[in-house]
Amino acid sequence: MSAHYHVVGIGNAIMDVIAPVADEFLEHHHMTKGVMSLVDQERALALHKVLCDQGETQTIAGGSAGNTMVGLAAMGLRAAYIGKTGRDSTGDALATGFRDAGLNFATTPTDSGSASARCIIAVTGDGERTMNTFLGASVEFEKSDVPDALIRAADTLYLEGYLFDADAAKAAFVHAAEVARAAGGKVAITLSDPFCVARHRDSFRHLVDHQCDIVFANQEELLMLTEGDDVEQSMAELERDGLVLCVTCGSKGSIISVDGERHIIPVVWADTLVDTTGAGDQYAAGVLGGRALGLSWADAGYLGSIAAAEVIGHYGARPETPVHEMAVSVAPGVS
């Protein structure tokens, strides 16, 4: 493969199905307002149809790592995404959505009969999001789905912790990491969710300690990984030569540790807080994108803060304003 990629991501390929609804809709369909629930295929397909039938439905190819790759592409960088879909219209739409966003997406759909993953997002008049998520075909990802040539063509491999839930996916992650590092690439992982880390702490810790170069985590995920109760101590436990820790701290910004040297990255405030969905995904895009563009880790972290601020100012987990246009008007001010 002759093409070069700045970052290749692996994660759940999920179609976001978003529609405005009345509160009565939630009651009628037994949805708990403001809560994300995992649902089976039958319920997901039924809710998808109901929302589409009532009109005003928006569908966006997503998933955590997918959103990060789209953010990178929006910066003009070369990115690719790997995620499993079903052989159905939603799977076709996912592939088209990622490609239209500028990504290389060429994962072969599953023949298992599973429907493609989707997140049914009902938005009430007060802006509250109620989500029913069906993971479907996305969790059938396995080692045979890893395109070694594509991994070798990337400067950085980015792994999504949400997918690290089944033994087959764990094996795929380890294999992909080995391929990337053997080719001289870096391996980054986002821990995604403290409950994911709790379920598979030993496996996550082994991957971080032995096969990762960059770790993205929020404070809760970091503490869960180390079984600690102090962020400073947890970072010190993980710090080693060659490992970069990017720890987000909510309204306090983030900390990036490089070879034990810590950079305090200030938060960038959005003009209006509309929807925090995707803030962590775009923070990672800003950091990885900044590094690909030759920025220092401190300045790349600040670009991550800018990217996170942009996405929380509107609905959806993808950037709407080019982040580099926002960056030129804001001085870095990092330490």
C-alpha cells in the first residue's frame, strides 16, 4: 500500500440516528429521559423505523474513534477508519458517511446476519438526549478484520477502548499494535469509559504497559486503570520513558505527561454549551492532529482544547467549524 496516513483508527462503527421528539414519545416507547440504554436488534430496528417515519431524522456515521478520525480529516490530515458493519442499508450508509468525511473506510461487512450498529437518539424540546444503543455487527470485529498493510502505512494507530470488550477484539488490538510498532509507528489508545476499564482492567493495563505509546483518559478512567484514588499518584505509577499520558480534567483542562514532564493545558471555553457529546473524541483529534502538524505536545494539547470547545458548542460529535480557523485567533498560553 503506497498511501501514507497520519492516523488509522479502530473502533465501533455506529450510525447515530437523531430526531426531535416530544416527551410523550419517550413515555410511549418506554425510554428513560436522559439515559443511555443498550438494546437488542429488534428494539433498535423498531425505534429506527418509528423515528424515520415521523420525519426530521438526521443520520451521521459515528462511534468514538470514528468521530476522532473525522476530526483529523477536517484538519486536512490523512486518516482511515476500521470498524465492522452489517450487510444492510445502514452499513452501506456508514461506509458512505465515513468516506464522504474524507476517510479511507474499507472494512468488509460481516456475513453473520447481524444488523449494523446504531444509536437511536431522541432529543426533546429542552435539548435532553435519550439514547438507545444497539452494538450489533460492530462488536464482531476480530483479527482477520485488521488490514496489516493499512496499519503499516500509518504514523499512528488509534484504538478505541469501547471495542475492547470481547476476546476476539482484544486479540485484534494486540495484533494491530504489534504490526504498527514493528513498522515504526506509534500506538495510541483511548480508555473510553471507566466501566469498560473496570471489566477488563488487567487486559487494559497490559496493553498500556507493553504496547502503547500514547494514552487518552479522563480522571475517572485513569483512577480505574490504576485502582487508585489520586490522579497525581496514578499518573506517576504509569509514567515511563516513551509513554505519553493525556488526561482530561473537565473544566480544569488537561494534563499531558511526556517522559515524566507534565504540561498543564488550559480549557478553552465555548461561547455556548449545547452538547458535550464528542468532546473527548475531538480533544484526541486535536492532540493527534497537532502532533502530525509538527506542534509540541503542549501546543497540540491546546489544539485539543480548542477542538473540544468547538464541538460542545453545537449538537453532534463532529466539528462544524475548521479547528485551525479557531486556533489562529487564540494564543496558546500553555506551560
